[in-house]
Amino acid sequence: MRAWLCGAFGQKARPAAWRLALAMLFGAGVAAGQAPWALWFVALPALGLLTALVAGELRAVQRIWLGWAGGAGYGAAALFWIVEPFLIDVARHGWMAPFALFLMAAGMGVFWAPAAGIAGLGRGGGGRALGFALGLAMTDLARGYLFTGFPWALVGHVWIATPVMQAAAWIGPVGLSALTTLAVALPFLGVGFAMRATLAALSAAVLGGIWAAGEVRLAQEERPREPAIRVRLVQPDADQRLKWEGDWWQVFLDRLLVASGEPAEKPLDLIVWPETAVPYLLDQSGAFFTDELAPAARGVPVATGIQRSEGVRYFNSLVVTDRDGQVAGLYDKWHLVPFGEYIPLADVAARFGIAAFAAQQGYGYTAGPGARVLDLGAAGKVLPLICYEAVFPQDLNAAPERADWILQITNDGWFGKIAGPYQHLAQARLRAVEQGLPFLRAANTGVTAVIDAKGRVLTSVPLNTEGWIDADVPPALAPTLYARTGDLPATILLALSLLTLAAVRARQSR
């Protein structure tokens, strides 16, 4: 056992440093396809180069190291914004930022390394390329579920700014990842330049056909929703560094109240404030809703983010008030951010006397009961999401009934000003396509946006800008195949493909 460990992790088993550096560089190139850059034409060649590097390695352990390095480069380049939350209070938490980035990059490498191991199921360079492609798609699937899930910056997200995204209505995000990795791997199955060029042309033709089909779908006009639903989305530009400093909370609250009272060209059915917009606990808000909010909103119902307590537990919530300021609807966030909103297994530890981080002691939030749809009367049936919940397609599929539209309230001020907020917005666009439902989001610092059921941003308030939007909710489409089946078909097809690859390898080895 000791000898195996030394062989697996020792200097002799690792590829040369320059090859690891190349893998990291190629992985970072794949990340160029993510928002806000959306350079899919850079991401695909970079993925091809990484695939060639991994598939060309005959030794399993070195191949796994190359997969880890590629994933680490990808994670560092795509998710560098992870340092931003630690820079909100630099004096207290700034020292943790480099460790957070290192752990995020290394963690992505831990997911990509098995994909390189799976490459060994294939025989020859082409077989290993195919195995790596299937492994990466399976990795994206696993990231959506393991350890509460983190399906951020999936390989298939490189298509979000293109018509290819429309395919997600049928195959979902994991299907997009498989489409991407397999399209890149296909040319490696050829023997000789002519055969590989032919397969590369075939791969390009398939992607081109899906692109064209997406263009056709986008060109189809939809009838306006009847009756119309008119919504105002308010963005107070509440900088997270100032949100709870001194009297700034009052400044941001006043911005929300003033914007809510601005005259509307058409009657409003709902006004939406972002996550944690109200600076009071719901049970300690006194007459705020009836005496301040309702008059400012001129009798229009308001959906707003607020924190609330229930005994010794706390919840990150969305409440809906009626025209008189009475609470008419409530939703508690149920897919919480590990270590950001709660400490995993802390409540279990509390049973054994370790209560320092338990949710019932006020450390972190308690998860709500699950997905729900709120009936808002004239504003229709709404599927509410709070921040991070929008990155989980399975959470939207868990809704007890089909909504008329999706509403996300979020505080992307934690994500910085470069990539994080735009990647979050991109995933909202993908959720709209997957569900065939319009998606409206209100953010503290941005990007507040109205997204139609085909993932197009119809109007928005730019990042770090104070403003508001009045818009009609776009029409919904018929339930999509993905909304009905979720990730099950992709999971079955990937599993069968891997089993087939392994069976072929076993037969050829006899």
C-alpha cells in the first residue's frame, strides 16, 4: 500500500512540471467560454488541446494528474470571484481570500481528475479522448448533486450567449456539457489526418445545425400574455461593504421606498425588492409594512427579501405584502449555501453538545421546507428563488406545480464586479430556457433583469447602478422536455455510454 501511494503521488508519477502547467493553461482557456467573456470559440480549441494532452498520456496516474491540473486551471480562471466575499471586510477576512481561491481551484481539479481516470476505459488515443469527454460530462452532473451541489460554470455554459443554448429545453445543462465535450472528442476517433478532418467537419456540422435550430426557435414569435402582468423590479445599488454600516441601511431603504412610489405608465400588479432588502427581522418590523411600505407602494403588493426568526432559528425569506401592507405570502430559502449560510452537520453536532455553530443557536440560517409556488392573484403564480437557488435546475423541477413565471431575489453584491454577477445572470437565462418560463430577477447591486422564456434579456438595470424597471412579464411556453424529465435521461445515456466503452475495452483486451 505504501509503495502504491508513493507511486501515485510521488515525484516520478507526476508529469513534468511544464506538462502540468500546459494542462492548467488549457483549463483556463476553457474557462474563457464562461460569462462575462463568453468566448466559446476560445473554449472549444482549449478543451481540444487539453483532451489531446490527457488522451495522449498512456500512464493512468499521470493522466489523472493532468486532469487535476486542467480542472484546477479551469476552476481558478472561472471562479476567481470566490475571493470577493472575503474582501468585503478585508481587515477581518482578507487573509482567507487566497486560501479560498486555492481550495476552489483544487476542488475543481478533484472533480476533473476522475474524468481523466475514466479516459482509461477507452482504448488508444481516440478511445481515451472519448472516455475523457464522457467523464467531464459525468463530472458536471456530479457537481450538481454531491455535497449539496455546486453546478456553477459547467462546461456546457459556454453556449449560454449563443443560440445553441436553446437545446437546453430538451437536453438540459448536463446535455449541453456532453454535447460540448463529445463534439471536441469526435475528431480524435479518426485514424490519419483525412479521417480526423472529416470527423472535425462532422462535429462542426452538428454544432452548426443545433445553432441554426436555435436561431429558428428564437425567431418564432410568441403571443403576449393575457391578461398582462406588470411588475416593477427595484435595484437600490446597496453596496455590500456599506449595507450594514452606520446609517447606510436607511439610505438604501429610502431608495427602495422612493423608487416604489414613482408613477407608473401602466398599473402595476407587483413591486419586487431584492434579497434582505428590509433591514428588520420580520417579527420585529413593527408597523413598517403598513405605515411605510404600503403608502410608498401606493397600494401595490410588494415582494421583498427579509430575514425572520422563529424561536431560536433564523430564515432567509421572501414575503409578499398585500395592498394594505399585510403579509399575504411567505417563502423560506431551502437550498442554503454551505459555510456561507450554514455550517454542514452543525445541528447534528449540537446533539452531542457541540452547539457553537448550530442554526438553532443563531449561527446561520435554517432551511425552509422546500420549493413552493405562490399564488399572487393578479400577478399570477410565481416560483420564488432566493439567490443561489437559481443555479440548481433540479430545484426548479421540484416545484409542486407549474408556475406562470419565475422570480429570483438576490444579493450579488457578494460576488464582486467582474465575473460573479454575470455568471449568476447567465444561469438565470439558462433556467428560463430549461423551464420554458420567463424569469425576473431583482438584485441589490445587479444585474436586475427581465428574461423571456427563451433566455433573452429583454431589459435590465446595469451592475452597480441605482434604478428600477417596469415591464410586462413575458409569456410562458409549453412545458419543455427537460422540465418534465430533468437530468434522468442524461444520466442514463452517460452511464450506458461509459458501460459500453468499458465493454468494448474488455472485449478488445481478450
